[in-house]
Amino acid sequence: ELDLHTKCVVDVDANKVILHPVNTNLSKGDGSRTHPKVFAYDHCFWSMDESVKEKYAGQDVVFKCLGENILQNAFEGYNACIFAYGQTGSGKSYTMMGTADQPGLIPRLCSGLFERAQKEENEEQSFKVEVSYMEIYNEKVRDLLDPKGSRQSLKVREHSVYGPYVDGLSKLAVASYKDIESLMSEGNKSRTVAATNMNEESSRSHAVFKIILTHTLYDVQSGTSGEKVGKLSLVDLAGSERATKTGAAGDRLKEGSNINKSLTTLGLVISALADQAAGKNKNKFVPYRDSVLTWLLKDSLGGNSKTAMVATVSPAADNYDETLSTLRYADRAKNIVNHAVVNEDPNARIIRELREEVEKLREQLTKAEAMKSPELKERLEESEKLIQEMTVTWEEKLRKTEEIAQERQKQLESLGISLQSSGIKVGDNKCFLVNLNADPALNELLVYYLKEHTLIGSDNSQDIQLCGMGILPEHCIIDITPEGQVMLTPQKNTRTFVNGSAVVCPIQLHHGDRILWGNNHFFRLNLPKKKKKAEHEDEERDSSMKCSNSVEQLDVDGDNSSEVSSEINFSYEYAQMEVTMKALGSNDPMQSILQSLEQQHEEEKRSALERQRLMYEHELEQLRRRLSPEKQHFRSMDRFSFHSPSAQQRLRQWAEEREEMLTHSLRKLREQIVKANLYVREANFIGEELDKRTEYKVTLQIPASSLNANSKRGAILSEPAIQVRRKGKGKQIWSLEKLENRLVDMRDLYQEWKDCEEDNPVVRAYFRRADPFYDEQENHSLIGVANVFLECLFYDVKLQYAVPIINQKGEVSGRLHVEVVRVSGEIDDRLVGGEDSPDFSNESDIQERKLVCRIKILQATGLPQHLSNFVFCKYTFWDQVEPVIVAPEVDPSQSSISKEPRCMVVFDHCNEVSVNISEDFMEHLYDGALAIEVYGHKQSGDRRNPALWDLGIIQAKTRSLRDRWSEVTRKVELWVQILELNENGEYCPVEVTPAKDVSTGGIFQLRQGQSRRIQVEVKSVQESGTLPLMEESILSVGIGCVQIKHVKSQNYQEEEDEMDSYQDRDLERLRRKWLCALTKRQEYLDQQLQKLVGKPDKTEDDADREAQLLEMRLTLTEERNAVMVPSAGSGIPGAPAEWTPVAGMETHIPVIFLDLNADDFSSQDNLDDPEAGGWDATLVAEEEEEFFELQIVKHHDSEVKAEASWDSTVHECIQLSKGTAADERVYLIVRATVQLSHPAEMQLVLRKRICVNVYGRQ
């Protein structure tokens, strides 16, 4: 976060947390309408910067507020619990465990516990402490204090007397804080070994540390004693971003993995308990038993316990959504009310009740002996086991703890792990390996000392025992030569990497080298002698050398480090990135995509600079003209060419922010691709081992969330996805989260496969059937998202629109025919203009004002055939909790499978929605959209591609191209009339007479010496394209550029053909830009085809890809031809005219290219408008100096129409003043500047050449 220079959005004021909005120049909408959110809690701690003494709350402050109270409760005999909730990296583990110099809550509680127990212990009272430490991962419980516990998972049971408990969880007696410290340290080492072997992410597991404090009171006179038992549960939860990452929790849980189950269920439990406490639903079911975590913490969450929840949040703007989610979660939790009672003499009571239960069960068992009831037997054994556990003497418990500690130490030593508590405090003269792990709590925790000859592998005879994926019984040898050099020799066919490169022969190692064995065992080598020598050399080295930081000097950089843990460059992430990037190589498509994105970024920067240069040149030219003494008329062009200094400043600031965001997004994409490649490599490895004939590959797609117009706009819209292909089956696309969840099941299956007996046919059949590798029964797939913008609800206008459905490749996958209309409810007129922020000071007023709108989804057309089986839609309007599912209308008489390449589905759905009008809702109407997701099921049956030359397909393609152009075009009519004053003193249109030699639509017949006006009207042509072009008003009207032409011979006739309003400057510009994009795409396709054509042994994938590329290449050629030489009536810009214009209309239709990019739509609030469209689309013989700006005297209310006063004498043209001869034609150019509201707030310059004839008074 510091590297990215992200903005801090969290502040603390006493016991309140203030979350500020993330409002940058790139955000949509008006920031003034987004207020900070305030949450109040019992305690709030600001722990960002230690240097800010007055605000900073360290570990001691947190312990004082939380820990002391909890400790007091435990001594009084209450149950207590602290659980830490928050996203990964927000400081949960730091708060709970802390560091060596800044211990967290758990170490402080434990040391405080023993300190107080020692002080208060006397002949009348004594204290005993027992601890247990377990981990919950993927709904499996593991004992972290039992040497055997990390391997096998334990069962969770519920006993009628004892409640929920973990069967077989070791409870170890401890006599001092030192005992607890060493137990936890060794427990964490076991956890690290297990997590690395199984390649599990510890950020997805929950750790529960339980302390049982038994306080025994003796009455010396009567000789009796009583007990109070306090149980302390300290819970470090998994990263909360896992529970909120993608869509609805329910959908993801159905994917068959339990990885997020505990967190999701915890949320449901807290929600249900909060509702009960608020009295909303007293009988609401609380789903404790839906997950292991909530079942075990049942008492802590909603029963006999004093519980504190610590919510940790990241203050960075990047994590705004996760932070808001965590704060809301904690806000719900504070409403829960628990009723804790002192646990007096519970052991005596429980033992008594258990004995009664045992007697009862024995009786039942004797009666049921004939039936041989196994269930009763099991219950009896369970109760007897619990009695036995509870009646063990304290001395026996201590002895058992000592035995377990020795067993674990032996186990760790046999694996080659040093038993020192930290990887840093190691012998000065010893060479050692230290583990690298993604979890800071487990990173650098294991130290493996190297002998002169060290064997590494999974076999028991090896010095360093590693097991897990890709580790062979004898994997590698490390030798230390007499000269002190360290040599690594990999065994044959083993997976060994040094500094990211695969190693197949002996290699010398240096201090700081990163080693990867198998699939996931990362280590860093430390050579203390070399390190000291390097430090000594560093002092003598020139300072300029220190700055060098090339890839070749990675080793040198490693030598500079003075502490093992301070070698930040060589973290787990660094080592992982290094392996993946080198494995991708330069010829990998992913690598080339990343490079092309970076190149595109550079090109965009260059073209932005070029545009700026041209703009400045244009401004200088305008200034030169304005200051020339010949003419000093006001020029209409200046209106849209000058930029104010403040706009320049904003433009720069916006460009910097965009640059920063793009760099950040590229870095994020690179990280995600690395992560995806790691998962794919592991899934392919397990699939190969278990012979699943399934292949995984990384591909890129647009995230479904980015297709929603309401989502935050990022610079890069891609995310990695996984292509899954099984021999003889179709291919599937999985999200990264889905593969991540499936990998958990794959690893479990792999572990079971390794542990089972190979010759058992039943087990072998089970492994053949168990299949998390491929979805035989695939669920629905997203066809695309249709965004319906809601601004129409401000007006009493029905919106009827065929909304394009955009798929995850960014292509149009069909159209959704939608109607949206306001049924009732009024919106204040002030709000429609959007100028003033509405005043919502009166709360009751807001409550009363409702808006009801009707949403109709009529049908979907042009859907892809392979996804046209049972198509349905899903949408959520504004603040609805549950989405609306729209099912299709099914006609049983018709076959559901369409033979058309593009299909139609009828919905006929109508829904009325009522919404309270609020400030947020108004903002949503301005900037937001109704995002309708369209899903389909894959068609079973013939999957082969039809022939490329199939007539139906060629026709469909032609239609598709025409439709695509119609989406970005719209015809506009510009009508010019000349009005003259008649006898009644009214301005009336003059007569227009047609003439064969005039192409401007006719000749205006003007009377000499009359007062005149020019009337200009602009209107969009209905059904001439779906570009949402909306004209607001006419800003200016100009006239000039008088041309006199004579009607004489054929030669002149040819020249006069050009005297119309047609220009092809913008058409050429459009074609150039289009051609440039097509050429780039063509080069890419040719390059990819070349690679495939020359490939000797093509796979099924390669053949498919080659066919796809050929089809794309063919389509590209067709598109190029269609645009360069458009056929008449095709609707493609520049197509020959094939129509009969109405009287007064010109035949040739000129093209104006708006050349808008995405930024023109997203940055309206912060920057100047885009350049005026058509301002440089000049006509033949047009000269800027010869234009005169006319004064507009009248605007028409209901139409985009204006009248301007025109005095023709200003042109100093004798033909306009005296009269025109019969063989003369007088041409002028009328130029109108129109203000557009859509597709962007901008101006449009339209020109019309007119022909006039002035006759004398009669």
C-alpha cells in the first residue's frame, strides 16, 4: 500500500470509525453527493503510524482495553472469547500473536495469567492451567499440539452433557508461560510443515487457542474444596475477503468446497443473533451446526460467554469495499447480547451427570443385548472416555504433556528442523536453509542446518525430509566443499529450481539463493561466512555500485543484507514470481499479452502528447489570426479550441491519476496471472498423477463485475480464467476462485490416494469416480450483461431499447429488448437539470416520496446458438436484497434447440418496483444502470463448427457487421431556411426552386433589399442507427465563404458537381483509424497462425485454435472490404447513396466522425468537454476568415431550432446586393454549432452549402 501511494480513507475519532469516500478524478458521478460513513464501537484503535504519538494505539493499549477485562472474567470463572476478523494483511495475526518485540493479545494474556496466579496462590486457593491449540481448514479439525494430530483430522461430536467438543484433542497441562510459548512455537512449526506438504494457504484456515483455568478454593476448617473453571477461547479467523470476494456466498458454496463455509456461516449466525437481540425475530433459527467453527464456538457466540470481537481493517483506498464490509459485520455483531454465568464446580457436576448417564446406558445395553445395538455401545464408550479424561490427576497430565513435547521434538529433529524458537537466532558459522511461506506467521519459521553432505527427499533415510507434491524419495544432495563452497546436485527427473531456473546438473549456490523443490517447498539459503565477507567488501565498494539493481545482480543484492529476515526482496512472493515469470518465457501468449498491454500503455502516452502538441499549435494559429489587423470579427471556432489554464491543470492531474491506476492494474494483473499459473501447474500435476486426462490452461476474460455499468472503472478490464479440457469432452471456463476451491478437494484426494493401499479394487474404483477435476453436469454460463441506463426515469418518457448484451470477450452476444417507464412518483424539477444537489434535510419528506417504475423484458435476439438452451435473466433493482430471476416462456409444441446460428428467446416479463427517493438513489439514476445478466445452458449434441462458407453463416456475418455499424451511427438532418419580412411584418420562408445544375437541394429566391433571417433546425432521423445522439440546443450560427459560379459549358458543369455540402475528410479519418485497428489485429492473427502452421505435432486444442484463427482472419478480410468499398444501402459509412431524397434534401450524405474514447464519458465532471465533432470537416473553398457570426434572435422551445439575423451586405458581394444574373449561381456556407447531451457532453459543428438568387423588386 505504501509502494502504491494509495490514499488513506479510514480515520478514528474517540470510539468512532470514519470511512471517507474514495473520490478520485476517475470516479463516476459527483463526489459531493457521497458522504463519509461513520460507525461507533466500544473501542477504536488507530495503529497506522507510531510517530503520531497522540493518536497511535500500540499493543499495550489494546491489551489494556480488552485483555485485562477478559483476564479478570477468566479468574472469576466466566467463559471468555476474543475473535479477530478482517481481510488478510489487515493485522489480525499481529493483534492476536504480535511479534517478538511487540507481543499481541495471546502472549500478554498468557503471561498475565501466570503472573496473577503466582501472586494469588496460597493454601486456600490454587490455579491450574491447561491449553489446546487447533486449526480448522476446509471443515477439518487438526490438533496442532499433538505430533500425530497435524496429519489426521479429528471428529467433532456433541454430547448431551458436555456439549460440542473435539474428540481426541489434546489438552496439555502447563506450569509456566514458558511452557505455553514453546508449545505454540512447536505447534506453529508443525502447522507450517503440514501446510507446505499439503500446499494449503494458511490465510484460509482458522486457528483456535483455548486456555482452561481451574481455580480451586479450599476450606481449611471443613476440609472441603470447590472449583471455578474459566475457559478462554482466542480465535484467529481466516481472511474475510474470502467470504465476500465473488457474488453470492450460496453460489460459491455449491461448488463443492467447504473452504469458505465457516466464515459464511459465522456471518449468518451473527446476523441471526443480532436480529434476535433486536427483537425482530425471536424464533429465528441460528445455524450453528452448519460449520465446524460456529458449532465449536456456540457458547462463545450466543450463550454462556463474555465475547469480544476485534475487527481489523486496512486504511488504504484500494481496500475500501473489504473495509466497509468488515465494519458492517462488526456493527451487526455489537448488537448480540450474551448471558454469561460463573462456572462453579462444573467438573464435579459434569462427572456426576456423566456417571448417571453411564449407568443408564449400561442398563439399556443389557436390555438390548439381544439386539446388539452398536449405537448404544458407541455412546457408552464416548461417556466412559470423557469420565476417564476428567478424572486424570494433575501429575499425570503434566507427565503426559512432557511425553508429547519430547515426541514432537524427536519428530521435528527427524525432519531436519532446528528446535530453536526463531529462524534468526542461529549459529554464526553454520550454513542453513530457512523456509519461505506466504503467511508472515509461518514465514522463516523452520531452519534446516546443512551438514557436509546433506540428503534431501521424502524417504525416512534422508537428512531433510520433505513430502508432498513433486518430491521424490531421493530428491537432491547438498555438499559443502572444504573451501566452503556449497554445491547442489539434483537427482534424475526431479523438480529443482534455483533462483527461478530449472536445474538438471550440479550448481554452486550463493548466499540468498532461492530454492524450490517439488511443487511448493520454497527455501532461502544462508551462508553466514559469505554474508560477513560481503558486508566487509561492501564498506570498501564505491557507492555508485550500490545503486545497481539489475536482474543479474540478484545474488549481490542478497549479500548486502545484514539480517536474514530483512532480505525483503527475497520473500515468498518474490521467489514465486521469479519461478513463474521464467517458466512463462518470452514466447508464452500470457507474457506477450502483458507486453502488448504495456506497449499499448506507452503508445497511449505518446499519442496523448501528440494530441496536446497539435492542440497547442492550433491555439497559436488561432491567436495569430485573432491579432492580425485585417479582420477582427469574433470567430465561432475559438469557442471550442481554447482551453483554460485550470482545465490544463485538471487534465494533467487526471492523466497522472490514470497513469498511476494503469501501472497499478498492470502489476495486479501480472500477480493474478502468476497465481493462476501456479494453480494450473498444481492441478495439472495432480490430474496427471491420478490419470484424470484433464488439462488446465490460463486464459484471459473480462470479469463479469466489469460488465456491470455500476462497477468501479479500472484501467485494465481483464482477469485470468481457467480453460478446462477433457479428452473427448467440450471445454469449460472456470473462474480463478472456482479452481482455487476445487484445488482443496484435489489435494485431499491426492493425499488419500498416496496414503491408501494400491491393491484394493474398491479404493481404486473410488478414485476413478471422485472427480473435482471436471464438471460432467455443467451449470449455466453467463452469455453477457445488458446495461439499461435509468436517466429516463427523470422524465415521463418510456424507454424502449434493444440493449446490446456484452459478453466476457467484450463482444455483442445479442440484444435484450427492454422497456422502462415511470408509473408514479414525482421528481423535483430542480433535480432534472442536475445543477443543484437536492435538499433532503426533512427525513419524513424522504420517507413519503416514492417512485414506482415498470420494467419489461420482452425478448432476447441474436443469442449464440451453443448457449441458447434454457436462457434466463437475473437483475437486482437499486437496493433489492434478492435478485429477480426471469424465466423464458416455453412453447411445448416447438423444439427448444434452435437450428439458426443466432437464436431468439421470448420472456414477456413485467415487474413494478417501488423505491424511496433518496440522495443516493438520485445519484444512481444519474450515473447508474440496471445491469441485467443473461445466462444460458450449453446445447448438447453436435459441437463441430459448421463450414465457414455456409451461406447462412455468411449472411449472418453480413447482418452482424451492418448491426455493429448501426450501433455507432445516427443520421442527423440539418434544415436551413431563409426568412424574409412580408407585407404583414412577419418573417416567412422564401421560395426554393429546384435546378438540375445545383446539388444543394434548390435555389433560395431572395428579394433585393429585404430584412432577412436564417433559420436552422437540427433533428435526429428515427431508425437510422442506435447511437444515442441527443441535441440540446443551437449555440451559434455563422455564414460566409461566398462563391460565384457561371452556368456555361460542360466543363463548368463538372466543377459545379462539387458545390454541395459533401466532404470526405472525416470519412478518410474514420477509415484510417479503422484500418489501423484491423491491421494490428491482422498482424497478431498472422503471427499466431504462423506459429501453429509450423508446429509438427498438433494437439486437439491446436487444431481448434487454428480453425478459429482462420475464421477470424476470413472475417477480418470481409470487414476490411466492407468498410473500404461499402455496398450501396449497406448502412456502412461512405456507402453509395441509394435513396430518393425528399424535396430540398441533398443526395450525398457526408460523414462526421466524433472520435470519442471511453474517457470522454467517464470524466465529464472533471475535465473540459471533448473536442467539437466536425469542427475541421471543412467543405471545398471554405475559409475561416470569411465567416461572420450571426446574432441568434429566437430559439424554439420544443425543437432544436434557432433563427439568426442576417445582413447580406456584410459580405461585400455585388451579386447579393444588386441582384444575380440568370447565368450566375451564388453559393454560401451556413455553419451551425450544436450542443449535444449524448453520447457525451460536447459540441457538434454542422455545415450546409446553400445557393441563393437575388432578384430586383417588382
